[in-house]
Amino acid sequence: MNIFAILEKVSFLKGVLDPNWVDGNPGQPGPVYNVAVADYMVAGLVKAIGQNVSNQELGARLVAAGKDMAAQSAGGLTAGYDDGDDICPPWYWNRPIPHHIGDPARLLEPVPVPWLQHLTPAMGDVLAANALRQLASLTTSAKASVAIKELGETTMKGASARLYDDYCGTPVKPRIPAPRRTAVAA
């Protein structure tokens, strides 16, 4: 999964878990997930980020943290399966069923973001660290939140050092002006 898809999923999850985040108006419609489902989704995103960071050791630690979070939330998934759970969609009694506007297949097409296609690995790690910080605020487990936050800070430290080295190591050459054209009378 590329960094753009991860950032989109983090933004979606943030909006689903806190519908007021979307535009600041209280009472926004949207599905409500229980704690175990939300933590399981956060665990999946932490694992995806761990597979995309350029530091393999840090990536392995992120994958392990995601695996631990998934194992903890899996117990809550089975315990939360009662009548009135939030796994099934809500029933629309005596109300019209909402329909998608437009073609649903359009949602599966990739969204072109040209500036994200040419990122250096260090800049991708900076974006991944930002996503980890947001995910740390979305989980309910204090232990997992601290672990994700620390791994995000470690990712940011390594990426910022590489960004600085790339920036300072790139030579800057002055622009050589092109010769001026001479006008020829016709």
C-alpha cells in the first residue's frame, strides 16, 4: 500500500471515529464503531506503515506493534458481538435508504496525486511519522498509543536527519543566462 492510500485511510478513520472533525458541526452522520473495531483498524494501518518505512528495523518494530494491537483488539471483537452491535449497518425503518450519488465504480479508481509519486524515501517517512502520530491519538489503549507515538518520533528523527543530509549535500549551481536573441528586421 502506498503512502497516499495510508494517509487517506488515516483521514477516513479519523473522520469516522470523530464525525465532528470533518467540518466542525456537531452531529454529523456516519457509522459508529466500537473500541475493538477501531483499534483493529488502527492496528492494520500501523502494520501497513511498518511495511512502507525505509528503515527495515523500525518497520519490523511497527509490524510487531500492529500485530500486538490486533491480538488485543481481537478479543474485544468477539466480546462485543451482541444484539445491537455496530458490525451490521443500521436499519432504515420507515426512512428512505440512502443511495450513492454517481457511479460507485468511480470510487475504486486511483486518485492521481503527482507530487506524492516523486517523494524521496525520507519525505515518505516524514508523512508516515505524521500518520503514526494521528493513529496514536485514535487508539484507546494507552500502552499502544505510547508505543506508536515513540515509534513515530523515532521515524521522524531518522527521516529528518536524512532530509537534512539530502538538502545540504545537494550542490546548488547558479543559473547561466541564455544568450539574448538579436532582432532581425524583416
